[in-house]
Amino acid sequence: MTLPNNLGSMDNFKRYSKLVLGLVLLILAIIFMVQNTEIVEVALFFWKISMPRSLLVFVLLLIGASLGFLAGHIWRGRQKE
């Protein structure tokens, strides 16, 4: 694979690299979603929710990332005091 001629500066190379990485991650996410379409049932206390397995993984990933983000902000706030 050859790089385009306009990649003379490091900024352009970084931008191109991020684009390629983003496309690869997007393709992997689509493959994951297509392969995990089985419906699963999640029970929590008296709630029962049915959803595709890939959606469940995505929702849990978002919840975990949000909790990590909030914990980081709380931790940094306490360290400043």
C-alpha cells in the first residue's frame, strides 16, 4: 500500500493514520454486530429486557466508559483539594 503524495507533513500522516484506524474499527464493529444478532434476555430484579447480544455489549461498554469517566473526574477533583 502506498501513501498519497500529499502526506508530506507529520500532521497529514497522523490524520491519515487516524482515518485508517477509524475505518478498521468501524469494519470490526460491523462484523461483530452481524455475527451477534442472537436475542438474549437480561433480567435485573423484576425487569426483563430482550435485545440483540451486540446491543447489550455496546450498552454495557457505554455504561462502563461513563462510570470510568465520572470516577476519573471525581478522583481528580479530590486530588486538587
